[in-house]
Amino acid sequence: MADAPPLTVTLLGTGTSTGVPVIGCACPVCRSADPRDRRTRCACLVEAGGLTVLIDAGPDFRAQALREGFRRIDAVLFTHHHFDHIVGLDDLRPFFFENRRPIPCFARDNTAAVLRRMFAYIFCDGTYPGVPNLSLHEVEAPFVVESRYGTGAAVRVTPLDARHGDLPILGYRIGRFAYLTDTNYLPDATFERLRGLDVLVLDALRRRPHQTHFTIEEAVATARRIGARQTYFVHMTHDVGHAEEDARLPEGINLGYDGLSFEVAGD
């Protein structure tokens, strides 16, 4: 492959599984007028040289796509199979109106098994009218995503082993960017694969401990060990007020927010 193109990364959603505001909650964050405190479920868009890669497709995916106005997807990378990361899969259908070529979906084996069961009408029998034309690929090693539109654009993707409590999941590295949501443990081999990052997106649920997510304090320690030039935290609950918490973080570490877009230089 040629040198990796520069990336444009957009955080489509930065909230936990309930989203923020939480239904029925009247806490200060859920009532906040700060738009950065309105968090849809986690997802991310990576654009590189005319190529568009989606990371996760949760229940807010349709609204996120309309908000950001993107019209093409070349591949989907799934981090894991929890509801808030996969249930928007059927909303990929409009991306086939102009191009019927399959969209490849990449996941580790445990996630692929759940996708085949939950979306059997897509991945198994294919009989549902207008079914999305998706192909499912189980991944462990680095792989290449290519354009569905014949542009020749391509990016190399490195899966990153992580744990979400006891659940094995994946993060992903593309060039000098890496995305790791819903995790509270990274093995040493993953830290090695995260050397030389410009931008890291990392799970940071809240200040209070949780059995399957990094706390903000744990995420800060992890970010410092990785040493990216800039780190953005995602998957925050309504315990986290953006302005107050962001002001407490060290230099080079910030809270992400829905719609945040940034550039990452190519390798």
C-alpha cells in the first residue's frame, strides 16, 4: 500500500448505553443547556482519501448520519456485540440505494456469532425485502479496507485486543489514530500496538468505579501510558458534566462530544 492518507475523524456519539439525557432523569447534566452534554450512543466515522469507515452502529445511528450528512460507507468495524453498538445495523439500507456492492463488516468471532443470530435475515437467509447487502468477516490480524466505489482508496486497519469486563472485544487503529470504547483492560500487546499515536479515543465512563469500564482516573492513567499527542474520552454517563470535568483533565486529554471532528496526519 502507498503511504496512509490523512484522516478526518468525527465522533458520532459519545454517550453510554442509555444516552444523555437519560429518560426520566432531572439531574443537572440531563437538564444542561450545554450541547456537549447531549450524548447519543457511541459511534465513530473515519474518512481517509475518499474512503468512509464506520465504527459501530447503535440505536442512534440514523439520527447521527442525518446530522452529519454523510452519504457513503465503505466498511463497518464492530467493537463488540452489546445492543448499543450494533442495533442500528439495518439503518445501513439507504447506503445501497446508489451502490449495491456489499459493505464488509468486520468483527471478532464472538461478535460475529451474535450478529449472525440477531440479524439472520441479513447474514443467513437474505429473504427480507430490501435487506442490506452486508458481508461479515471475522478478524484477528490487520486487514485492508478498500473503496466500494472504485476509487482505489484503501486503509490498513489493526484490530486491538481489549476486555470489557470478562468480554473480549476489539478496538481499532487506523494510521496514527486509535479507537477504544467500552473497556477496562488492555493487554501489554495492545499497548505495544498503540505506540506513535497522534490521537486516541478512549472509554472513560465516570469518576465512580465500574466493573467493565475505565473510570476517568483510570482512563487518564491509561492515556498517559499510551502517550498520544491528544486523547478524547467517550462513553460518559450523566454523572459527567462536560464543562466542569473537561476543565479538570490534564493537558492533551479532553472529553469528546457528539459531532467533534478532527484531523489526523497520515503515516
